[in-house]
Amino acid sequence: MWKTESKVNLRELGNTGLKLSSVGFGASPLGNVFGPVSEQDAIASVRRAFHLGINFFDTSPYYGGTLSETMLGKSLKALEVPRNEYIVSTKCGRYADGFDFSAERVTKSIDESLARLQLDYVDILQCHDIEFGNLDQIVSETIPALQKLKEVGKIRHIGITGLPLEVFTYVLDRVPPGTVDVILSYCHYSVNDTTLEDLLPYLKSKGVGVISASPLAMGLLTHNGPPEWHPASPELKVCDVFLVCLYLIL
């Protein structure tokens, strides 16, 4: 049994009633997205994060071709703590073989995710990178399917994720208030990009919680630089690594 060593500040997520640690655990690395991570290291990293007060863990079937979910499931089970002591978010619609936001696929997807995570429910299920799908399908088919999953207790809250900020307003303006509980935006709230700030008043007016992911721009703002698959131009990658090095020296 593991208990937290120190407390990370907790913040309420929109109107969900969930109290998330202000720093969450993004589990894509457990899928070997940034390099090899052994099962032993995965379990140790989740245990250490929880021990330090982190209670929010985010994953996706897309990360590492389902490996991230599998490793996170094993790691959470190894904690041997009550289920209500941690919050799990996963995603649907994006998979190793492409995108599929159909009601049939996302309904099947949650059962697959729950099996890998070794859970009876997830706290948040998010439509993954919706800009690559048909936004009208997200509104009229995908989200209603997630509402049904919510009704039967397989998920507690509904979310959407994406890179372009305008996809959030498009969807939120077309669903009844309270339908979408949370959005996850990435790479838009960091030292090189703070455009998410402009959207916060709108999201607050909708009662939608906000998760800001990739504060280091998927590795771009780190000493080691981004992985090869990073979408930034070669010139930008070189410049950012150089600037980070200068900052560390100064």
C-alpha cells in the first residue's frame, strides 16, 4: 500500500466535481513514444508520481499502439490503493491504424481500454484529436455514443482533444450545455505559445474544465530536444535546443 508523501495542489476540473492534482501524469512515454521504457520503470514512475501527490493519469489507445494503456493499467494495479484515490483519462477515435469516430468503434473502444487498464470505468473519455475527423460527426454521432457510455457507468465524464483551438468552440457551440465536460489542449500554454489563455473565458462561461498538455511542447522545449517524429521544422528544432542550452548556461 502506497500513500502520498507530499501534497500537490488540487484543482476542480470545470463542473465535473473531480479534484485533479495541478500536475498530471501524461502516460504516452509508457508506450515507448519517446524511447524504450521497461515495465519495471513504468511501474516505478507511476508509483513515484502517486507518492508525490499526483492523482491524475492520462493515456490513449493510440500511444504506443495500446502499450501505454496496458503499462498504465499494470502500474496502477501495483499501487494497491482504492480506485477513488486516482483519476484516469483515456481517449477514443484515434488508433494505430487511423481515425474512427463512429459510434460503433468508440463504443467497442472503451471496452478494449477498460480491459487494458484493468478498470471498471474511466473518469474521463475524450475524443482524440478531433480536427482529423468530421466535426459534425463528432457532434451528432460520437458524443451521443459517449453519453450512452456515461449512462451505463463505463465513463464518468466526456472530453474532446485537439491542437487547433477553434475545434473546441465549433463543437461546444453545437452541443447542449453540460454535454462536454472537459477539453484537453496541448502545446498552447508554454513559454513559446500562450494562445490558450485567450480561450479560457469562453470555456469558463461554458462550465468546461481545461487540461493543458505538453507544456514542454512535446519535447521541443527540453535540453535534449524533440524526437524525430516531432512536427516542428528542422530549423525550429535546432533553434529551440540552442536557446534552451543558453538558458541553462545563463
